[in-house]
Amino acid sequence: MNLSYWEYKTWLSNIDFTIVGSGIVGLNCALYLKKLFPKAKILILERGHLPQGASTKNAGFACFGSISEVLSDLKKHSEEEVRQLVLKRWEGIQLLRENLGDEQMDYQNNGGHEIFLKEQADLYEDCLDKMNKINSLLKPVFGADAYVMHPNSFKFKGVQKNYITNPFEGQINTGSMMKTLLAKVQNSGVTILNAIAVDGYQENMDHVVVKTDQFEFKTNKLFIATNGFASQLIGETVKPARAQVLITKPIENLSLKGTFHLDEGYYYFRNIENRILLGGGRNLDFKGEETSSFGETTLIQNRLEDILRTIILPDTPFGIDLRWSGIMGMGNQKKPIVKQLANNVFCGVRMGGMGIAIGSLVGRELANLVK
């Protein structure tokens, strides 16, 4: 595309900071860069018409990790590393609430419940046995017990008689959260250009040449915040992981309230107004879901409907309204990658499915790399 003099001079010249990705991390990075450098010219490039990846596609869980996930993490990390992981999620959600306000994203603290299937008796008993130990480990984070017993008050079928509940877990309206965050960034004077895909970049001594699918330009500093798509631009170990989701049509007299983790967190569901949003199923086809392509598969969508029909809503008819997918960024470590890649290139990627919880913090850390 040939740019006019006006287009180039207005939008693509004298750029101090360019951020690739207008998700939670990229937008927060822009906000904090604007605080650090109020007069800087900041540009965000987004490949989609709306923020892609996971930021506008997720289930809206303000979560810290179910008890089975914490126990699983303890097999690969030290107790202090796990405590720090949970602390980062807790602090990240408080930062998100502080930045945007609870009302603007419909934040609700209804608690998060882990549900165990009948055939998961061993896992259920193991979690019960170790609940006191985990509560002691995380007491410095929450100041109270992170996990408590909760009866099966929502009458799910085929599950153990109790849930293990995190009373601190909340839920948000993802669309409202991102709309508020986008408005805040744009009001700060940051420019966002949508439907521009970054194909690559070339670093020179004092600047970076950014190559997009439509034009090239120079920027003083470049920040990669594309999470699940990061491997397309940088050499860090970030694997894309697709998450498939569906939402029901309105259900009359729906009593379900809160966020729910099922089958070691591979499935998750919640109420949104009078509907149920349900996602997950990567464990049915790990290799197939290790993709940066959006889409739904019959295998996983059928399983999601089966869970609704046999476990969540066994006595209630329902219809499916919408289906979609999001792309997460995963790795062999839960810790995100926030680092300087070259003199003028930085990245904040690999959210590990915890973008809502840690995205604000990672964005701030990314901006602080140039202090």
C-alpha cells in the first residue's frame, strides 16, 4: 500500500514506542509507557478488527488457580515459586480493578468452585487431604483460607458430593473490560491501528524497522505483546493453545452463580446473566489444539454439549447461542516471559491462560524495561 504524505507524517513518523498487540498486555504497556514518558508518540498495531488472541475471547474468570492446579504446579515448582505465582495473579487482578473500576467491567466476587467427577475419587481425596497444607502455603497471599469445602448446592450430576471453593475468585464481563481499557488508552493519546499484521522487524543501531502486511516504518523501540502468536515474530518458547467456548441461549430461572473448574481445570464454566458459558476440552486433542488458527471442532464441541446435558443442566433443556475460540500462549513454565530481546526490542508474552489475572502486571513490567 502506498501511503500519502499526510498518512505517513500523521501516523507513522517520529514514533517513540510501537506495541504489537492490543490485548490486555499491550494496552497496559501503552498506559504505563504514557505515564513514564507523557510526551512520547506511541503506536499500537493490532492484526484483527478487534483485539485478537485471547483478550476478547476468554471466559472472564478472575482466578488464581484451583486446588488441583496448585498441587500439580507443586510437582514442577518449589513451594515459594508456587506462592509467588498465585501472589502475582492476586496482585494482577487488584491492579486491573484499580485501573478500570469494578463497575466498568461488572466485576463480581461470587467465588470459584472446583468440581470433581465421580470417577476422580482419588484426585478428590488427595485435594481434601492436602487442603490444609495448601491453605497454609497461601495464607500470606490471601490472609485467610484460600480453599474451603462447599456442598453441591447447584445439583450437578455425576460429581463428588462437595466442591472445593476459593471464596476470593471473581468474574468479569470481558467485553466491558476491554472496551473500558481501549477507551482509557485512546484517551491518553495513544494511536491504535487495527487490521495491520506485523510480518517481521529489523533492528538497526538507533531504531527498528517494522514490516507489516501493508507498509514499513521506523520506531525507536518495539514491544511484542502478541502472546499466543509470539512464535511468529520472536524465538521465545511460546506455544499457541486454542481454547474453544460456547454460550447457551437464555435459561429461565437459572440459579447457577460463580465460576467453576471441572476435570482438573480442562473445562470451565460460569453464569453470565441468565446464560451458561462453557469452555475447554484441549485435553481431548492437545496436538490439534496447538494451533494459532481460530475455529471449532466437532470432537470438542460435542463434549462441551455433553457436559452441559449430563452434568451441569441434566434436568433443564437448553440451546446453544454462540460458539467461538481464542488463542492462548503456553509454555513449559507458568512464569510469563518479560524481557529485552535486543537493544530496542522487548517482549511480554506467555500468559499461560491467566491473562486476566496477570496481564496488567505484565504490561507494567514490559513498560518498565525501558525506564
